[in-house]
Amino acid sequence: MRNLFFLFYLLFIIAPSFAQQIEIKNLKKHIYHLADDKMKGRATGSAELEKAADYIESYFKKYKLVPKGEIGYRQQFEAKVSRVPVLDSIRTAQNIIGFIDNGAPYTIVIGAHYDHLGLGDFGGSRDTITNIGHIHNGADDNASGVAGLLELARVYATNGIVENYNFLFIAFSAEELGLLGSKYWTNHPTIPLSTIDWMLNMDMIGRYNKDNGLAIIGYGTSPSFPIIFKDITSDIKFNLSKDGNGGSDQTSFYKKDIPVLFFHTGGHDDYHKIGDDADKINYMALKSILELEIAVINNSMKEGKMKFIWTN
């Protein structure tokens, strides 16, 4: 009996550390679901992107995130297709937003876009003309980032710790149409911009190549980042870049004087083509990337409110 009591005690005290582990099975589940042919490439305004929104919201609810949209978890806006002429150029889009309220004065924003190119027929496809009209699944771009978003939400919602920062998780829509979801949110924020400490963005984090490494963009946007990264190590190679601008949603926050980091494993032959499928994701490296992000987030919470620096 005494040994049994001790075992239960050990399980109790180490339970939070189990919740901190990134689960590859969860990453695979999310990516295979979002990048399935049935989702038809998750084009902005499509019924399939609405299904993806429902999927993300279901996990925000599961992890008991507080709704921080304008109607529940949703923030609706109009998105315009402007690359090529189409009949339905004005489309309804929705950001999905959940909050971990730790009663703290400042909040870390974690984001990823969940839309992709659909059938590649409204601009943006890099594929051959014969593949326009075929499903662009977007496993790396950006089901990988959404899987990371949901895993980080799970980690910080279930770790048994009341952190000294709040967390705002945003799945952005209409990124492929020109960062429209993040632009809309930063112009119509659902928490005051002045309370945001910094923003972490994940876009295409699924095709790690050890020759190139992981790019971490935005290192120069706060004097705190060199301190945060000082003692961080990883089993993957990563490269730090100072610039806050870039072709993804962190740019919208950078333009509002908010420090940012953008995690990105780089381009590849399947980028914006029909071959960007779930079986090509490097799941072990994706796990390592998210563990690296957790180390960065945890170190950032030791530094106090971050100062912002323009990098260009």
C-alpha cells in the first residue's frame, strides 16, 4: 500500500511534464485531416475551409480556450481575390481565435494560417497549367503550422501551470490572398495591441532540410531575443535572421510595432503545387521545431515586457 501511494504521488507531481511533450501522433492527425483530398485545398470562402475552421474550433473548445473572436471564436471579414479575375472575387473569411487567460498583464500571440490554394484556380499556384483545377492540399503550407498551433495550445492549456503571460492562439484565414486575415485582426484586434508582448508565427514548418536548417525570422525585432536564445540548443539546425518583414502573417504584427518571430523550413519543389501532401512531412523534425519554440516561449516569459526595434 505504501509503495502504491508513492507511485500515485509520483504520477501526480510529474503529470504536468507529460503534458509538455509534443505528440507526433497529434501532428499527423491534424495534418492528414487538413490536407486530405476531401478538404479540396481549403480555399478561402469554400465549404471545406469552413470545415477546417470547425475542426480548429473543436480543439480550442477541447482545451478550454476562452473564445476571443467577435462572435465566439470567430472573427469574420471579407476577403478579395485580386490576382486573377474570378466571378466570386469577394469571399467570406474567418479568423479562429482562442485565449488562455492567466490573469497576466501581457499576452503572447501564437499564429498560423489555415487556408490554402484550393484548386489553384484563383492565383498563386506554381504548378503546370495542366494541374490548375486539381487539388492543392497544402500539407506544409500550412497544415503544418496549424498542427503546431494546436499542439502548442494543448501544451499550454494542459501543463498545470499558471504562466505569468496569457496566450492568444489565432488561426488566420486568407493569408494566401495577401495576409488578409492577420491584417484584419491587427486593424480590428480582439485584445488591445498594447498588451501584446510578442508574436510567434508558423508557416511551412513541415519540410525540414538539414542542409538548409530552420529559418527563424524576426530575431532583430527586439533586444530581448539575443538574451532569450543565448542558451537554447536543439537537435535541429536553426538560422537567425533579423528582419521582421516577410511573406507571412508576422508582418502584420511587425507593422504595428510588435516584436515577432517567424518559423519557416523554406521552399521546396512542392511549394504551391499539387504534390504538397501529408506523407512528405518530416514529423520528427516538426516535433523538434515545436520543442524549440516552447523553449523560446518559456525563456521569453522570464524577460518582462519586450521592447520593439524596426529592422529596416
